[in-house]
Amino acid sequence: MSPQLAVTLIVFAPLAGALVAGLFGRLIGHRVAQIVTTGLLFVACALAWVTFRQVFGGAWPHAFTVTLAPFIHVGRFVSDWSIRIDSLSAVMLVVVTSVSALVHLYSWGYMRTDPHRARFFAYLSLFTFAMLALVTAADFMQLFFGWEGVGLASYLLIGFWYEKPTANAAAIKAFVVNRVGDAGFALGIMTVFWAFGSIRFADVFPLVASHADLAWRFGSAQFRLMDLACVLLFIGAMGKSAQFLLHTWLPDAMEGPTPVSALIHAATMVTAGVYMVCLLSPMFEAAPVAKGVVTVVGAITCLFAATIGLAQNDIKRVIAYSTCSQLGYMFFAAGIGAYPAAMFHLFTHAFFKALLFLGAGSVIEAMHHEQDMRHMGALWNKTPITYVVMLLGTLAITGVGIPGLDLGFAGFYSKDAIINAAYVASATQGTAMFAFICGVVAAGLTSFYSWRLIFMTFHGHAKWGAHEAHGHDAHADHGAHGHGAHTPHESPWVMILPLILLSVGAVFAGGVFDESFVGGDRAGFWGSALSATTSGTLLDQIHHLPQWVVLAPLAVTAVGFFAAWYYYIAREGLAARIAARRGLLWAFLYNKWYFDELYDAVFVRGAKALGDLFWKGGDKKLIDGLGPDGVSEVSYAVGRGVSRVQTGYVYHYAFVMLLGVAGLVSYALWAFR
Amino acid sequence: MTPVHLAALAAPQLLLAGASLVLLVVGAFRPKAIRLVAGLGVLSLLAAVGVVAIEPLGRAFGGDLVADQGAAFAEAVIYLASAAAILLGQPWFARRGQARFEFPILILIAALGMGMMCRAADLISLFVAIELQSLSLYILAAFEKSDGKSAEAGLKYFVLGALSTGIMLYGVSLIYGFAGGTSFARIAAAVAHGASGGVLFGLVFLICGLAFKVSAAPFHMWTPDVYEGAPTPVVGFFAGAPKLAAMVLLARVLTESFGPALAQWRQILVVMAILSVAVGALAGLRQSNLKRLWAYSSIASIGYALIGLAAGGPEGVQAMLVYMTLYVVDVTGFFACLAALAREGRPLESFADVSGLVRQRPGLAVAMTVFALSGLGLPPFSGLWGKFYVFKAAISAGLAPAAVAALIGSVVAAYYYLRLVKVMWLDAPEGQIDAPPAEAAGLAYAAAFFVFPVVLIALMALDPAARAAALALVQG
């Protein structure tokens, strides 16, 4: 099979599945729709691994582009539908298709009683297609197409249970918040076109050096176009990847079915922002201000989301904030210039985060759609496989490993690479030290909330069964599921199998690919796909660090573990009592730093007030009042006046005629002077 | 000039005069032969159209009567409209037990008067022609003697018409006094080297008198009352042919004898035109009676025609002629629709009457919609093309502000045209509607078919014909 055909099949197989399941779902039934979409996804996944092997094995060209069809050709603005394959997109192809295929399979079990399964699978496949279009884009236009396509699929899937008002609200929130980011993204693309006269990556990147100092004068201010473009593009990434200030939609997006959370809101779509920054690394390298912004925003997010994760009780929300926090790591890694480390963490994170989400789904399934961890506990022997894989996922995310032997779970390699690189970079970049501190602290917090999740869910006393009143945000997750026996049970094999496969990734993805992604082989691995200007020096030096820097992440992780053990095992109930006191710090964290309230007050109500002002004051009173309504009012009144003159009396008519004669004659005398 | 030659130059008039006399005799001896009289009346009108087409051109009776393309063009339209009036009116009166043989004869005599108006080249013949036409119309307005409203309409029309005649006569006498003659050529000679104040004063009075005939504001007051009271087919006739005749007469007077004073009379016309458009648009907003509404619509239409005329020159006169011709078809068709619609013998005259019409009489509802949209000036209906000619002429004559004002008027008027469409298409129908009489429905459909799409082809012939007519009128 030629490389071109293979990659075309990878991208379009999910689209075909989406079309079949979406358009003919009723006709062919749920079962066939499931088989078709999942089958096509596995085909795409197999081809993606083949592509990965061949590209890195050297059998195929290391980078090539398949041009499929013209998209927009207007003047100098040229965009084609195309598939760009290089190291970066090859990695993403593997991540996206693997997780997507496993999530498809997992959904067979998780969604088995849902009456709209065909629609669900159609959306999943549609999402996968859009994501693949995004990662294989050869120009900004297709990148934007994929960007919006995944946004659409995300919206549809968050609101999949459309009878639920909360799901609808969450879907709308996700869409609207992403609009803010997308506005920045679109402006960024326009800036790129303005500066370079092209939107094709292949045209733009070589020109970066010569255009680096282009500036835009606005009033007395001057903006470097590279910084401007990159900051604007990063605003788009902030929206899609739920970074600080634009993060509010991600926790709410957990209203969607759990497989969706795993695929879209953990492993793939939310990492699109990171992917974009890495993809555009040649541009970011020429934009120091933008890099600083990325670093700071990433670092803040990484710490801030972790603090919120400490106090949440909904199992999925904890993982959602964890995702947010891990994305922060990736961003500050990209911000300091360690693009390979960012991509490495993206890669490993996809496995262990999808694993955690799907494991959580399995727990939720076992608990009959209970999501509140306060009503769980002691599940480890009821759902042993789920317990083990969750444990592996937690070890991976907390980055457990032995520094000396260089042996550990996936997160150990990728997260430590990021933290170490930040330390190295702090010698030259001011913001990197801030990122380093945030990263280390966040690592401790990550350990605490991850173990807290494990302890609350699987250990301690069973808090289920005793009372019937499991929270009814519960149904939450599943409309049509009947209530069977209330004993927790292990999930069916279609759900377990993906968990096992993902846990393999969570354990080994780090160790196996460490050398290629960030180690000595990285130059050959990445080729020209990532800018090596800064990352080269950074990653060369991470193995020559002070001992305390190397040990710091592990130490805080241990502290986090013991703290969690103390609060939730040794002194079980202590945490609940702290929560019951409703202290200031607890409330601040539990209410997510009050961001929703702040945005509601400022933007939602502010926008409404502004809208009311323009609507009632501006449009209705001013424009309508003086415009259409006023004019029609006046016309009508004049019409009534004219009609009133129409009395029906001949002498009135004659009088008007004589007035007319007199008036016209007077006018004539005046006009003809 | 031999008598034969003279007769040839006045052939249509002689034909119509003879026909009306003969028919009068026929009617007097055979009062029941109304259909025969009507049929012969229609035939003589059609014959007159034929004669108009082939007669020689020239001036007769010492220049009092002129036969040129201008007259021929207008007369052809007028005679056809008159024939349509007979076709529409005779069965209408018959259905109401009011059939009398005088109706076709009165139309013939009015047509004779209108034909003369088109040919008048002297103040005396102008006056005689107008009066011949007006007196016939007064009688026609009151033709439904048993109906109080019809009688009222006739009386009002007559009294106010007499007043307007007085005003016009005063103007005529002033012009005669200051110009020293009654023929247009003579007046032209007097005005050639700058018009004296007295002549212009007389001209304003003359224009006022003619403005009454075309119901231009502020001499429009009679129109709604007369249209509401007069029998529907008669209104259809009133609203069309006589106005075209009066406009042609006005064009001839103004361009032939007062051509050098264009700058002066243009101002009077523009004032009247804008007033007419405004009154027609605004007062129409509150009408509930369709005949009254169309009275206002016709007032507004005359405003547009006056703008065309005010533009002056061949282009302006051509615009006026095209506009008026299309307008005559439009208005005749609309009143044919109204004549076709009745509920248990009672004609449908108000908005409420035609509500939901499309569900009972879809054909007529579509036709009325076409006429309403054409009146509004919506593409691709004929009204648009008329307005197009007018605005084009106005803009090239530097009257863009007047064109804009007229355009604003037509936006306001859109309300009532669209309201009619909305009432017919969207509101609930009420009560059974009588089967429409064939002749009225046929005429309505034919007119609607002309308004769109035939007009697109017809314009190809209409455009050069109107241009030739306009050239003849302007150059004298």
C-alpha cells in the first residue's frame, strides 16, 4: 500500500463510518452502526501504527504531503484539502486513532442500553475525522476546519443527552467559551496571512527568519507581528485546551457520556492547543513575548487546576481538573521551548488519562451511575480489574519511577522531562523559574488528589448500599438505565479490554519512547517537524542537573501520597469534617476559585445588560423609534390627517382646490420672479 | 386643403361621432337592443384604433386639430381602454338590472372627447374636447341612478368639475389676452422671447384645471369619493383613459406652446407631483375600501407621470407615455378583478371582503396580487418599468431629488399594496364568492398576463412607439 493511500484511508475511514452511522443509523440498526464505525476505526488505527513504523523506520519519506482537492483559491489566499505527514502528525495519528478505537469499543459496553447509540457512534467517528483533519492540516485553513470540526463534535457529544438541561447548558457553555478562543485563533490566522501572504505552513516557516522583525504600528504602540500572531493563535489554543481564564467549560463538559470525556476532553481534542503550539514552533521561536505568555498561562493553569482538583467530589470532575492541570504542564513546556517534552507528555498523557477516565466510567457503571466519590469506597475487591488499572493510571499520572535507574511509569519520563527542562531554562528565561516552581508544587497536588480519588473510591469503608439516596446528579450520566441490584459489579469485557490495553500504554509508553521523544534519538525522530533552536540545549542538559532538582518531583509526590493516605485512610472522615466546616480555603477551592460566579457576573450578566441596553435603548427606542416605527407612526398619523380633510363636503373640496390654485400661483409668482 | 383631406386628418373623430349618432338612433328605436349597441360600440372603437394606425399625418382646421404620432399613440391606448370599459360595463349593469343602451354611447362620446384632447392644438378645441369628455364622465359617474352613492359621486364630480373648468377658462382667457391668440403656435411665438408674467399666470390656472382632470394633488379631493360611489367598471374607465388623454394634452400645451418656459412650468409640475405621491401614499394607509384605496393609488401614479413630464424633452414625455400606458393596463385589470368579484350579488369592495381570496378564487387573487405588486413597482411587473422610465428621465433632467421623494412615497405606499396581498393570501376566508363573470375575469387575466410577462416583449414595441410619439409632441 502506498503511503498516500494509507494516510488518506486513515483520515477518511472515520468519516465514512460517521456518514454510515449518522445517515443510515435507523436503517441499519444500532448493532451494525456500532460494528461499522468501530471496525473502520480499528482499520484506521492499524494503518496509523503502520504509518508510524514506516515513517520512523525510514521505509516511507519522513515528511510528505498528499494534496486531495482545492479548497479556497482567492487571489493569494490559497488553501487545499491535504494530508501532511511528518513526525508530529504521525505521533498524533497514533494517539488519536488508538484512543478513539478503544473508546469506540468501550462504548459498546458503556452505551449498551442507550436508545440513540447509532447517533453516538456517528458523532464519535465524526469527531475522529475532524481531529485527524486537524493534525494532518498543511495550512492554517484546514487547521481551522479541523479545529471547528472537533468543536462541533464536542458540542454535539456534551449535549448528547439533550433531554438533560444541564447537558444542554454545558454544551452551549463549551461552544461559547471556545468562540472566544476561536476569535483569537481566526485573528491569528489573518495576521499570519497579512505578514506572510500565505497560510501554508511550508511557505510560512522558511520566511519566519526574514519576517521576524516586522512590526505593526497602532497609534503610538508597536507590535511585533510574530508576537501578535502567536499570542492570538495561543488564545485559540487556550480556548480549546481549557487554559486558565478559558478553562470553565471543561469541567462542565463532563455532562457528556464518559467515553466522550475520555476521548475528547482528555486524550485528544483538548491537546489540540498543545499540538498547535508545537506545530508552529518555528513561529513561536521568533516570538519571545508569546512564549512568555504561553509559559506563564501554562504554569498558572497547571497549579490552579490542581488546587481545585483537591476539593472536588465528582469523580469525573477531579479527573477533568487533573486534565486541565496536565495540559498546563504541556503548555509551559512548549512555552520554554521544550517542544519534544510537551509532545512527549501529550503522548503519554493520552494513554493514562484516557485510562483514568474509562476506569472512572467503569466505576460509575459499577455504582449504577453514581459519580459522587463520597458515596463510594471499598470497591477494590468488587471491581478488581478496574481497581488495578486505575492504580496503574494513578502511578502513571503521579510520575512514579526510580530516577537512578531511569525506570518508571509513563508520567515519570514525560513529566520529569518537563520539570527538569523548566529548571534548565530558568537560567536564561525569567518565566521558566516560575513554571518550575508551579510544576513541582502541582506535582505534589497531583499526587494528593489522584490518591485521594483512589482511596475514596476503592478503599476505606463502603458508603454505598447503606443508604438508597445516592445523589441524583447520578442519573445524570444515563437516562435510560434501569436500576438493577445495588451491589457494585465488574464491567463487561468490552469495557475491560480497552482498559487493559490502555494500561499497557500507561505503564510502558514512557520508557519505550523516552529516547526517541526527548532522549538522544530525538533529532532523528522529530526531523524538521519541531524547532530545535531552544529545545536542543534544554533537553541536552536535563541529564546534568543538581540532585535536588531530579528528586524534587518524586519527593513532593511522596508527600502528596502520604497526605492523602493520612486524610483518607489513617484518619478516614477527617477530610469530610474539614469540608463540613466550610472554611474559607475549602470553599474557595470547592467553588473552583469562583470563576463561574465571576464570569457569570461580569460576562454573562454584563453581556445581557449590554444587550438589553442596545436592544431596548438602542434598537427599540432609538433605531426603531426614530426609524421604522417612528416613520410608520408619523406616516399613519399624516394619513389620518389627510383622510380627515376628506370630509365628503363639496365646499370643503372646492375650498381645498382654491387654496391649491392660490398656493400654486403664489409659488409661481415667487419662483418666476 | 380639400374636404376629403380634412376628413382624413380627423377620421377617428368623425368615425366615433358618426357611430355614436347612429347608435343613439338605433337605441332610440330599439331600446332593448342593448347588446347590439354595445357590440357596435366596441367595434367602432376598434375600427377607430385601426384608422388611427393608418391615417395621414398633418394639421387641419387652421391648425386647431393635429394628427401626429403623439396623438395616434395615445388614441390607440384610449380607444382600447374604452372598448374594455364597454366590455366590462355592459354585462355588469345587465347583471344588476341597470342595463341601458346609453352606456356604450356615453363611452363612445367620452372617447371622442379624449381623442380630440389628444389632437387639440388650440385653446378653443382644447376646451371643447375637455368639456365633451367631462360631461360624459359626469353622467357615467351617476349612471347607477338608483344608488345614492353613485348619484352623489356624479353630482360631486360635476360641481367640482365645473369649478375646475372655471379656473381653466380663466387661465385660457388670460393666455389669450397676453399672447394675442388661441392657437398653440401663436402662443409659442409669443412666449418665444421670454414669457410675460400674465401668460405664465394664465398657464398656472390652465395647469390647475388640467390637474383636476388627472386628479393631481391638491386637486384630487373629488377622486376618492367619486371612485367609491361610481359603478366599478366606470371607475376602471375613469382611472385610466381620461387621465392619459389629459396628460397628453398637458404635454402638448406645455411643450408645444410653452416650451421656452420649461424652467417655470417644471417647478409647478414638480410641486404637484411630489404632493400627489405623498398624498397618494399617506392617505392610502388608512383606507379600508379598495376603490378608495385605488383612488389614492391613482393619485400617486399621476405624481410619477408628472415627474416624467416635468423632466421635459422627448425623454421625459416618452417616460410619461410609457408610464401612463402601463398604468392604464394595470388599473383596468384591477378594476376588472373587482368587477368580477361579488358575494351574493354584492360587489366585494373592502379589505375584509377579499380576505382569504386565494383559497376561493386563486386565479383572481393571483391577478390582483400581480396588479398590487405592479402598483408597488416590484420587479418584474410592468409598474417597475414605468417607474424606471420616469426616474431615468428625471435623473437625466437633474430632477433627482424629486425622484428620490417619489421613491420614498412608493416605500410608504408599499404598506397598502402588501397589505392587500397579505389579506388575500394569509387571512381566513369568509363566505362563498359568486362565480366570476367570464368577461371580467377574462379581462383581468389578460391584463395580468400583460403586466407580467407580456410586458417584457411589449416594451420592445412600446419603447420606439412612445419615443416617436414623444418626439412628435415635443416638436409640434
